[in-house]
Amino acid sequence: MGALTKTDFKFENQKSVYHGKVRDVYNIGDDLMVMVASDRISAFDVILPKGIPFKGQVLNQIAAKFLDATQDIVPNWKLATPDPMVTVGLKCEGFPVEMIIRGYLTGSAWREYKAGCRELCGVKLPEGMRENEKFPEPIITPTTKAAEGHDENISKEEILKQGLVSKEDYEQVEKYTRALFQRGTEIAAQKGLILVDTKYEFGKRDGKVYLIDEIHTPDSSRYFYSEGYQEKFEKGEEQKQLSKEFVRQWLIENGFMGKEGQQVPEMTEAYVNSVSDRYIELYEHIVGEKFVKASETDLAARIEKNVSEYLKNRK
């Protein structure tokens, strides 16, 4: 199976390109963004050496569905998906923070809590909580959006103090974050899932706040299965999850957490294919539809043709 790990397109009116950890974003005439969801996979802020077939298609199609399902809550950047791995949308000026919202105490928040931390990003946490326990109400724990290296936790107060986002915009974004999480929670519940935590990114265009980037994908979100959640929680057992956490766990078990001197374990073909299967399973659970694999003989040529045709017809 082929995987797209690198792109180098030259679209008409292309001004620049930004290669992110997973997505390559092409600026078309300072007006549009062509966002290619590659098959790269990252964990602990490190891009792993092998791509995962169909991962880009999975992420792009989930994000497109959720952008469409939430456009009544907040305007978003998406205009079209001319290719299974591509979204074209409005170019917005992104805020330098990511809005992370958590409904349950798990992942990095649990690791900090277990180490004695009782305040996260300025939010006080109740005493006596256990791993995977539901918060009395969802908490927002923003991070800075680092150009390189690790994103850092930051409080609302610090964001306003540093002038990263204006008070008016931040309060708007906070409202949108809670409303989007509520909608995502409701949609997940219909599929027998719990939306545990997720992140949103926002930007501005013509003075208006837009939701940008991906939403509610297994890369940006964590899901538990509803069935068995309570029983597993009461017994202190690990929850069955739908997220990229299984990749992080595999890396941790093999001695890798992105720290200096650590080696990424060998990604065998069998392991890569197993991750691909898990992403397809994630898609089918989250979306509730069968995943249809797009043709993959020459992914780059297919994307170039589909995007170029879209841009030409849009004129």
C-alpha cells in the first residue's frame, strides 16, 4: 500500500507552502488555502519515519464531515474537498493558541494530576479524582501554538496578558469551543462513543472569527467507547479508546517519548498496516459509514490534477 509522506506542488497563483507535522498547506493568492492531509504520523511532536496508508484520507474526510455538521455554530474555513486527501478553504489569520477542551481526566492531564498538580492552565482541579473520571463540567486548557518543538500549556490570563488574543476574541472563541464540544459529544453519543477531549484552532478573516484546521478527528481528539466505560472506570481498568493514543502507548512501551537520545522503534510493514486498519476502524465508528479507499496508484498526481481543476473552475 502506498503512503503520501511528502508533497511539493506548484499550483497556479501559489504564494507559499507550509509543511506541518501532518498537513501541507498551500497559500493560493493570499486568499485560499489548499490543505493536504498527508499520511505522515506524529507523536510527542516527532514525525515518525513511515507514513500510514489512508490516514490522510481518513483525517480529511472526518474533518470535512464535522466542519459541515457544525457550521451553524461557528463559520469555518472549508469551501470544498476536491480530493479525498484535500480541503480547500478561506485563508485566515490563525490565533497563536490552540483551544483544548477536556471532559475527562486522562492523558497528559492525568499524568500531571497523578504527579500532584491541582491546577491546569489556571483551572483548579477537584481533589480525589481518578484516571478517566468525568469532570463536573468540561475544562478549557489552552496551549501556545509553537512554530517548532513543543506546544506549552498557558492560562487564559496569560494569553490576555501577553496580548496573544484580544479579550473580545478570546471570549468568543471560548464560547465556540464549548458549543462545538457539546455538539461533538452529542454526535459521538449517537455512535456509542464518548468525546473525551479535543482541540480547536481559530483564526480571523475580514474581522470575523472562523474555525480553521481539522476538528473531531482521531488525531485531534480522544474517544472512549460508551459501552463498558462505567464498569472499566469502577474497576480502574484501561478504557477502550478510539484515538491516536494507541500509537503513543506503543512508543512508550518501546522506550520512546520524544526525548533526546531516544530512538523511534522499528515500524515494520505489519505494524504500519495495523495502524492503517485502526484508522479506518476509527473512521467507520466516528462517521458511522463504511470507509471507501480512494485509488492510490499515484497519490501526488491524483491530488495535483483534482486541485488544479478545482482552482481553474473556481475562477
